Amino acid sequence: MSRRKPSPISLEWKRIAFDALREDDGRYKPEEAEAWRNPWENHIEGDRLARTDVLDAQLICNLGWSLAIQQERYTEAIDRQGRLFEHPDIERISSWEQADHRCNIALARLQNGDTTQAVSDYRSILTGLAAKDIRSIRPLVRNHLFHFAEQQSSSSTVPESLQNLAINMLELYSGQKRRLRILKAQPPTYAALAAALQTHQA
């Protein structure tokens, strides 16, 4: 969602996220976590959330999620992104953006080893969207699954629930028979999952 004039909170977010504290490879510097904590404590904790514009809360919660993911603190990532959905004006956030944020939570759960809940989250997101939003979110889910598969031991087997989600994703596109045969093999490895998702063009 756009705003005519940047708010003080959004300017502070921009300074933290983009202007000052990035490594050469784009990763956040360790001191960024401390810089982020100030707007979180001042605008998100407790009853401060309801007094903060939801668009500003969105920026702070998303940045907190990104920092926690980079630090592999996945439970914190879930809590930080989930906090946004406690805002009383959450419906001002578009359905596509809300789905994007819910995908962030699902990814953190996947990284945290809660495959069953993560797959359930992804399915709920995909089935609850309008067609125009699904076309945008579907590649995001594919990317999440691909990058997660790349991070796993290539010879490890894929849990059935994750296997079925990937199969269902590929079935939404034409020309995927070869990749679907690979994924339907019992049991597919993470190497096979990554290869199928990588070569697929969304």
C-alpha cells in the first residue's frame, strides 16, 4: 500500500533497513538487530501496536522477521511477523500482502522443523485467495520450497506432506510431466525436489 508522505517511522525503518547497516553481500549487520529493537519496543509492544499506523507496523514486523530468519531464530520470526495480524486495522493491508506475510510465517515454521504446520499454512494461503492473488503468491511459495530444499541434505528424503504440496504446485502448470514423475517417485530426495522446482518456470 502506498502513502503520500513518508511517516517518521517509515523513515526510521528505511534508515535501518537500507541506508546504514548492510553488509556488502546485502545481509544485515549484527548491530541492525539492536537498531530495530527501538521501533519495536516503542511502537509494537503491548498496547502501542494499536496506536501505530498499520502500515508502519507492517514495516517493523517484516524487518524483525527478516532479522530473525537471518539469525536462524525461527520462533522469534514467527512471533514478530504474527504480531502484525494482531493489529486492529489489519484489513487495511491488502489480501495479497497479508498472504505474503503469512507465507513468511509458514517459511519460518518450515525452517523450524514444523513441516506439517508449515504445509497446512501454505495450503490455507493458496486456497483462500482470489485468482489474481494466487498468480502472485504461487511463485513465492515455489521459491520458499526451492530454497528450503537446497538447504537440506541432498540425499535426505522429503516428508510426504511437503512432497504432495510440491506436486500440487507443479500440477498447476503445463509441461511438468517429467518433473512430476520425479517427485512422485517413492521417496523423492531433497535434491530431486530442488531440481524440479528450480527448472520450473513460474
